[in-house]
Amino acid sequence: MPLHRRIPKRGFTNIFRTEFRTVNIDRLGQFGAGSVVDPDSMLRAGLLKKGKSGVKVLGNGAITVALTVRAHRFTDAAARKIEAAGGTAQRIQD
């Protein structure tokens, strides 16, 4: 029997993949205006669960409060909405 038929075909798992915890931008409105929102404050507020390595902010929803958001990754829509509300999106280096 040929080798390619003897080997199981179950796909590929990248062991170097970085998994991010995600939070939508509409959930960040619960913080006060002018506050600094980082992964620790999101965890304390119950927006994130423990585990995985980084935080990615998604642009689903709207934000009306000017915040300084610090996260590992931002979608383009999330960064635009944060800056349109008068805040800043700061990327944390890995």
C-alpha cells in the first residue's frame, strides 16, 4: 500500500498560532469618559475570560465615550470608531 494512503489525514494544527481574546467595541462604553482601558481592567470588569495570550478589539457596535484603549490588536473599524469618539487606540507590543 502506498505511503500517502497509510498516513492518517486529519489536517494540520499550527503550534505557533497566537490565540486572542476578543471584545466588541460596544462593550467598552461601560467605562467612564477619559479612562484608560487595558486588558487588566477588561478582565476585572468581566469583559474577558482568563486564558489565551492577547486581546483583540473588534469593531462591532458603536462607542460614544472618549477612551484610551490599550490592546494587542485592533480591527480597522474599531480603531476608526475609537478615534471618531475622541479617544486613542494604543497597541501593546507582544
